[in-house]
Amino acid sequence: MILTFYTTTTMIVLAYLLGSIPSAVWIGKKYYGIDIREHGSKNAGTTNMLRVLGRRAAIPVFALDFLKGFVAVTIIQMLQYDPLIGDNDLINIKIGAVFAAVLGHIFPIFAGFRGGKGVATLVGAITGIHPPVILLCFCVWFVVLMIFHYVSLASIIAGCTFPVFTLMSPKVNTSIPFDVFSIVIAILLIITHRKNIKRLMEGTESKIFLWKTPKTPGSGAGQNAQKK
């Protein structure tokens, strides 16, 4: 029992540490000579990297942020060999790892506790639990982005469809903790994007066009970009 507790605790702490890897900060400093948190929306995430430095910088940041969330949850599967941990317990621990990884991204210990919003990490982490649901949410996100060109709007709508797709999935809709988790995530996405919602209503939210390459931060484009 004690060994199970310590092993589970270690996994959750590891999930936080993985989430704390500040890919946007490190890539920005090493390859572009800037701290991405000082440009654009000052958010250490994929969207701000895309807005300030373009696709070439944003793609590896998204990949790494997605991967750290995915790994943080996937390693929890090793606990299935513990006879004291059942299937429902495993899902509950994975949900804990999701929160730990996202918390690490938002408050990274390796970057002065100043990170991003954790959307890419969240997507990767939930993919580690049930990929089909996330794939459907991603399709919604992509379609909304291509139509309206607002990352915030696409994220909000995709997040709101998460509990809908969860309740439709026979694999996870019987897990009450996961059902509640999906609803909480949708609510949290709306709360964390409340400023974006205000700007969307005012018509001042900045748009993202995937096929356009932004100017370098030194030209003033990064400093003048509207906050996400």
C-alpha cells in the first residue's frame, strides 16, 4: 500500500516536471535570441510563437508541448501491473497526471514559473487517455480556425465539444470521473479565455493566418501584436 502511494506520487511529480519543460522559451532563446514571453501576447506557447516567429518556430514548440503531455500520462499505464490499482483507479491517476502536466506548463519550475496556457500540453495529455475524442476535437478546432482565423475561438469551441464527444464515447462515458473531468476542462478553457472572449465581442481579437509568415520581433511586429 505504501509502495503504491509513493509510486503514484512520483508519477504525478514526474508529470509536473515534464510539463515544466519550457519548449517555447528555450527554442526562442537558443535559435532566435529572444524570450518569447517579452513579445506578442507574452505567452510561452504555440500561438504566440506562430504570431511572433512563424510556423518554423511554432511547429516544434507544439510538437514538444504535445509530447510532454502525452508522455506524462502514458507512463501512468505502468501502474496497471500494481495489483492494488484497478482500471478506474488508473483513469483517475491519469486525470491527476493531466492536471499536473498542465500545471507544470503554466507554472514551469524550469522557467521562473512563467509559462503558457497549456492547451497543447492538455491536448497531448488527454490523447494519452483516449485519442479518438481528441482527434474529433482537433477536427472541430481546425475547421473553426480555417473559417474564422481566431485561435482563441477555435480552442473555446473545441473545448466545449470535448464533454460532448466524451459522453458519446462508449469507452470512457462510463467513467464518471472522466465525464466530470471533461466538463471541468471545458469550463476552465472558457475561464482562461475570458479576455479573448471580450476581444472577440469587441472585434479586436487578433487573427492568425497559417500561410502567412510574420515579421521578426525586431521589426516591431511582435511588440505590436495584440494579446491573445
